[in-house]
Amino acid sequence: MSLTQIITFIFWIALFIFLFVSKKNFTLPDTKLSKKTVIFLVLVSIFVLGINISIFGVAYFKAYHPNYEYDKISQQTSYHVYQPSYLPPGIEQASKFYVEKKEFAGNKSSVRSAYDIPISSIAKGLKPIITVITQTQVDSSFDIKNYVLSTYKGDNPPNIQPITLPNFPNRQAYLQTGGFAKTVYVIATDNVFISIASPKETEENLQKIANSLR
Amino acid sequence: MIDYIKHQLELNQSSEVIKTNLIRAGWKHADIEEAFKQITSPPTIQNPTDDRSTDYKQVGNEPSLNKPKSVNVLSNLFLVLALLNIPGAFTGSAMVLILNHTMKSIPGGLEFSALKAMPFVGLISVPGMIAFPLLLLAALKIRSGSLSAWRLSLFILVMVIVVNIATGFLTRSLVNPIYQATTTF
């Protein structure tokens, strides 16, 4: 209990007792509240209700109709930003599209978006299945396998195998397994390098997501 | 007293009832009759040194000065309780805005997404939202010193207590499973 709650509780009790003790003193005739008082009370009520209803109205609307800011980020980048048209059952977009100012594939920034189970499911105790899509534009000479191996610093190199993605025919596409996260890498026709990584999602689902990128 | 009688007459209260109330409130019979005479007879210029006219000024325009102190004390207590409920009326909104600020600081954080996990946050403000204006009404109404104002104030107090306790239990029962779920990670 907070201090305010304790003080309020003491007041309740004191007021309750005092109200009963003083009942015999309430013998005067009833008088109506003046117009000014009524207007004051109405304005106070409208003010209190108005602020709360406005804040909660906007908050609940934005919570259930999120703006992923795809258009805003697309305008900020010189390349096409891909977004998946397929997500595994029970998975939804968990973040906005945003620019990550960290080195990725030789570029100083990339566009990221995250996908996960609903936050309400996490609150119920289900474990997250987070998937992160990172994308940036690369040169036509960019080699995925060399890049992945060059970024790995451990003793055991990751297992990288080429895969075929019907959505990106004749393009470099790889699946990396064996590390902390499974990752699908692909270079789109417009030389946008896309990585789809998840520590929990299945390889099949990662490839389905990659195939649905538009 | 004159204003009080005028107000009661405007409310179609009978002279007998008004006189009875005034006597019960401690006014002298002769003063009451004099006041009624003044109201019913055309206005006359009074001698400023007239003792009776100054008596009315000293006693007050209505029997409020004769109200027991406990009535005013109760009114003030209701006012304090109403003021104590102001923070409660805005706690939920403040929590939502703070949570949103935290979410916005996370890269890509979706606005107000925490509300999807805790949609009941809106409940937190309900007791304060109800209590603040109602307690203010009780504080102003109880000043009349009437039995009906006493009853209204008691009803408001009981309602505020019930709503506070009910919302407290409801919020706790909704928060606890989330707290337990999140602490298992």
C-alpha cells in the first residue's frame, strides 16, 4: 500500500465514524446547490473524465492498431524495404521498422523489424519466439558465405548450406545452423541483402518467411 | 436570515415550515416575524443606526452561522478526501504514458503495446475518477446541514469505499498472474 492509500484509508474510517456520530446535528432544511456550484462540479467531472478517456482512448487505439512505420522508413532509405507477407501461426510483428545504426554487411546502417508471439501471450507465460529481419543494400559482388564466415569469431565455424528460395530464383541464399540462432540469408534482385534470424523458430518457417518477402 | 427565507419561499416552501426550521436552528420568534414582515412589506429606508438591522448583519443572512461545527468539519474532511483522490484519478493515465515512454526508448518499440499485455491498466484510474467528483459533491452538499445531505454523503462514502476495494482486488488478481509469468523467465 502506498502512503496516499494508507492516509486515504485512515480518512475513510475517521469520516465514517464522524459521520454517524454527527447525524443528530443534521436538522437543517435541505437547500439546493447553487448554479455556480453545479457548473463547477460538472466541469471538474468533465475534466477528470476527459483527460482519462482521451489518454486511454488514444492508448488503446494505438495498442490495437499499431503503426509499423513502413512508409516512413521506406522514404528514409535508398533501397526497397522488404516485408514478409507470411508469418507462422501465432506470430505477429513485434516492432516498428526502424533504422539500426550499427555496421551490417559493410554498411553503417540497416533496416530492422522484429516478429514474435503476442505480448499478451508472453504475459501469460509463453516463451518468446523472436525473429529479426535485417536488410541493407550491398554491392553485386557481395558474397554471403564469405561475409558470414568473416563475422564469426568462435572455434567452430557455423554450418552454412546453400538453399533455394522460389521467391528469389538464381540468387544467393543460405541457411546457417548450429549457432545461437538459425539464420536465412538472401540477396534480392535489387541487391538488398536480407537476414532472417531466430533462436527458436524452425528452419522451415524461416524459409517460408524468406519466400514471402515482398 | 432574510435571504434564507426568500430562497425558501422561491422554492415554494410554506411559511410555517420555514418558521419551524428557523426556530429549530436557534432563531428567536420575534426576529423571524420581523424578517417575514420585511420581506412581505414594501422596502423602506432604514436608519443606519437601527440596532435591529445591525443585529441581522451580525447574525448572518441565513442560519448557516448556527450550524453545528461538526457539519463544517465533515464538509472539510470530505474535501480533503476528495483532494487525496486526485492522484488516484490520474494514476492509470500516468502509468500508461510512462510505459509508453519506456517502450519508445526501445528501438522499434511499438507505441502503447504494453496495454495489450495489461489491458486492465485503465481500471486503476476508475476509483479516483469516480471518487474525486463525488466526494467534492458530498463536501459541498453536506454544508446545508440537512438530513438528506447527510444520507447522500454517507451513500457516496460507502460507494467510494466499495469501488476502491473492488478495483483493488480486481487489479491485484489480474496483475499477480502476469507478475508470476514474467518472473519465471
